[in-house]
Amino acid sequence: MSMPVPVLDQLWVYLSASPLLHLLVTLLAFMGASYLNRLLGGTPFLHPVVLTIALIIAFLTLTDTDYATYFEGAQFIHFLLGPATVALAIPLYDYRERVRRLLVPILLSCVAGIVTAVTSAVGGAMLMGASRETVLTLSPKSVTSPIAMGIAEKLGGIPSLAAGLVLITGSLGCALGPVIFRLVRVRDPSVQGFTMGLAAHGFGTAYSFSSIGAAAGAFAGLAMGLTGLLTAFILPPLVHLFGL
Amino acid sequence: MPLIAGMSVLLGCQFLGEILVHGLQLPVPGPVVGMVVLLVGLMINGRVPKGLRTSGEGLLRYLTLLFVPAGVGVMVHFDLIKADFWPIIVTLVVSTALTLAVTAKVMSWLTRSIPKDPRDECREERP
């Protein structure tokens, strides 16, 4: 980006190289997106995360900044994902009685959800004429990205693209979730949370905490972990059924 | 000090999780195993220490923000996505909608006979 005054130009070069700028940009974009979402009546189609990501990508494109430079600042936020994932044990502990009571339904729904996610993704992409590599990369889309990348790699897909598709799936899940729940008339917060965590991993979990409630968040976290674990085992034989 | 103690517990569990994943060659990320470690710890301890609850719930309240840096990473894959754009987008939308519908239906059918927790009923989804 070029600015008319050389001093400003130098300042920009200095600022854009320090992590401070992109850390601040991330926080400001998030606050702006949350404000905008509230202004629009909390519409699920412009979920704050999706909006924040879009705002930041627009900013980076305008300032001609690459992702690696951005991540230098944003990594401080990204790092907190680790301890936050660990912290999911707290709501899970709070709702342990209900989880214990629902253990069999939880496991069965999880398997049903994974089979639906994988067969519809693989079958749909094959019908639409996607390349074999794309089909394999799409198959683990509902799983949290570190696991999805591992699965894609093992199957012969593209790990970095798998991570990207996982993120798009997460955003889609946040947008579609409330609509689908109304369509199939499911109101139980535990069921909604569990479904969001299964179909949209961490995005769905975050959505459940922020828009449904603590119980939904606990079940979403549980679904996210369980789906990741089970998919690693269920997916390879399932994809094999499609002759891939 | 309780906040620092709480954060240390979270990071300690993540650390143990990473050690277990690398030691046993598990196919799951370290933090997920760390979550299991903390859950087992809480079950043994019998309650959630105050500092741990404050720092843990603070992090979870802003969980959406924590996904933003990874989410911006989609921009790196624009070219790959463009190559198979329609198959990818249509498949993702249809498959995600189907997964949500099937999972929600199956689970609410399987749990229909189990009494619900009255604490939940007051909390409705936002319009």
C-alpha cells in the first residue's frame, strides 16, 4: 500500500511488520462485526465470526498483506484455542449427569451424523463431477481442522484445502443451524448443541455457547470431540465403499 | 492468583495432552486429549475450583473470536477452491444441511422418552 506522505509510508511499513497491528485489527473487526450483527437483529446469516473473517480478508486484500504476516499478530489469539478446548471439560463436568443419562443416544446419533456427513459429501461431490482429490478432501469436512487435515492426508486428499473446507463448513453450519432446527422442529438445547458440534465442529460449539446456552455448549463440545475421534475410524472404510 | 492458577491448570492439561498424543501416536490433537485429562481430574476432585471456572468460562465466552485467525486462513485456499467451485459449494451446503437435520432428528427421537432438564426450558434460541 502506498501513501502520499513518505513519513506515513514509513510508519505503515513499521506497523504492518509488527504483530500489534493485526492483533488490533482482529479485535476491532470482531467488535465491529458483533455490533453490526446486533444492529441487524442477530441474523444467523451474518454470524459475527463469518462477518469478522470477511472484514479481515477484505482488509488484508486492500492492504496487500499475506496471511503469514497477518498470522504473526493473530497467533496470540489463535494460541488461546488450545486452553479453550481443554476448558470444554468444565461445562461437560457440570452436565455430567445428563451426559451419562444420554450416553447411548449420544453415541448412536454421533454415528448417524458422521455417516450422513461423509456419504452426502462424498456422494454429492462425485455426482457434481469433482476431481477424486477434491472428493477425498471434502470427506472429513465436519471434523475439527487438525483431525480433518490428518484424515485427508491419510486418504490422499489435500490437507491445507481440507482445513479451508472445514472452516467454510463451520460458517455454513452456524448460518444453516437455526433454519434447520426450525424446519425439523427440534427445540431441546442439548440436541441443538450436540448437532451443531457434530456438523460444524468448533464454530458450532462457539455458536452454541454464544447463541443457545451453556448446556448446548457442553453438548456441542462433547459432539466435536467425539465426532473427531469416531470419524478417524469410520471414514476410511466408508470412503472405500464409494470405490475411492 | 486464582486466575493464574486456573490458567496454569488449563495449560498443564494441554501439555499433558500433547505428551500423550506424541508418546502414544494418537490420531487426535493434544488439546482434545487435554480436555479428557481435565475431565478425569475434575471427576476425581469432585468440584471445579473457582479460579479454574473463572478462567475457563472466560475463554469459552469468547470462543468465536478464537476461531477468527484460523478462519482468515481460507484466503490462502481461494485458488484451490476456485478450481472446483460449484461442486465444493453445493456439496458443502447440502451436506451440512442434511447432517444438521439427520443428527437433530435422530437424537431427539432417541431421547424422546428421557425427561428433559427443566433448567433448559427457559432458554430459547434467539430469533
